[in-house]
Amino acid sequence: MDPWPFVIAAYSVAVSLTVALMIWAFGSMRRSEIAADALKRK
Amino acid sequence: MHALANPARFLRFARPATTWLLLIGLALAVVGMIAGLTLTPPDYLQGETVRILYIHVPSAWLGMAGWVGIAAASVSQLVWRHPLAAVAGRAVAPAGATFAAICLITGSIWGRPTWGTWWEWDGRLTSMLVLFFLYLGYIALASAERERGGDGRIAAIYGLVGAINLPIIHYSVLWWRTLHQGQSIGLNGSTIDESILWPLPLTMIGFTCLFGAATLMRIRAELAQNKVEARMRRMGT
């Protein structure tokens, strides 16, 4: 059994889910902080 | 901890900390993974599949550490009424759930060539799956409680009760010796050869920094949301 497809699949899952978490956390933070700043300026 | 109870003071610390954790975490995780994929030798028994170790072990550690964070926030909420405790608990949960999921999926992928099966109802695997479901329950309960204007006490009690699963996960490989291997890294050292082990601290610290950055970003998002909601309430009255 060739081990590399399993190694590549495991790394792909780990990297994809970590990147998705970071993008989601960053996006939600930016959206909320922009909304709070906009409301403060009003 | 109480020095950071003031949201404005907390944000003065959190803004630079988020950037530093992101940069250091990204650098260490990438270098550790590249080293683990290209520079270390294959294991004499497992061959190339041992390279899954560099992502599986950090994700297992962070899946469990996330719930330790929830339990600590729960104690802080119930005992000291720390104003940021409920926010911190809600912020840790998505990162903890993500790493618990990564641990389960990479473990399953590692299991197929090593054990000949994708899944087995073994003590370690099952208790880790229970932890993932506990995260989902916590996320649902804490968001429902927040939407209804609760103070987070119900989610805090759930967080403390769920912590009973942590020693079960830790000792599962001793209590039920089935398929998952026993502990190979402990406080007294490791049974893994140094030539294979050395990139592991890089990915451990790297992913931990990314976990910290994601948590801080979620806390900042919720503090900003709270500010918007408070302002809207004042404008409405």
C-alpha cells in the first residue's frame, strides 16, 4: 500500500481546516470591528 | 487575570498579541510541516505514514487544551464572575472543535495503512469523538444562551461537566488497551527516536500560536459585537 496518498490527504485536511478557521475568525473580527467603529463615528 | 477584565485594557494587549501569534504560528507550523515531510527519515515499522504524527499530535493536544480553556473560563465565570470569562469560553470552542475534528480525521487516515481500518470503537478514538460532540453541544448551548440574554452560567456548568471527559481521554490508552498505541511522549521524555521527533515541537508551538490567535480574534469579534448591541440599545431607548 503506497503511504503517500494517506500522508498527503492528512496534511491537506489539517491545512484546509486550519486555514478555514483562521479566515473565518479574521473575517468575523474585521466585520464586527468595522461595524463598531462605524457606529462610534455616527 | 483580573487586570485584563476591562475590555479596553484587554484590547490593548490583544491587538498586538493577535498579530504576533499569527506570524509566529504560521512560520513555525509551515517550517515544522515541511521538515516533517522532507527532512526526517521514515519509521522502521510504520514507514512514511509516521509523518502524520506532526499534525495529528498537535491537533490532539489542542482539542484537549481547548476544553481545559473552557473549563478554566467556566470556573472563572462561576466563582469570580470574571466579565470576560463567558466571552473567552465561547471564543475557545470553535478552535477546539476544529482541532478535535482534525485529530479525528488525520487519526482515521493514519489508521487505515497502520491498523488496516479507518475506525475502531477503541477507548481513545471514542472518547475523542465524544469530545468533538461536546464541543458542538457547547457551541450550540452558549450561542443560544447569549441570544436570549443569559449570563453564560448554563454553558459554564456544561463546560465543567464536560471536563470529566479529559482524564478519560488521557487514561483511555491505559484503561482499555485495544488498538490505539500507549503514551509515547510524557513529562519524562519520549520513546520516539530524536531523528523523527525534532520537528514535532515546531508544529506543536506553531499550531498552539494559531489556536491562540483564532481565540483572540473571536474574543475581539464578540467584544465589538457587544459594543454595537449596547449602542443600538441606547439608541433605541
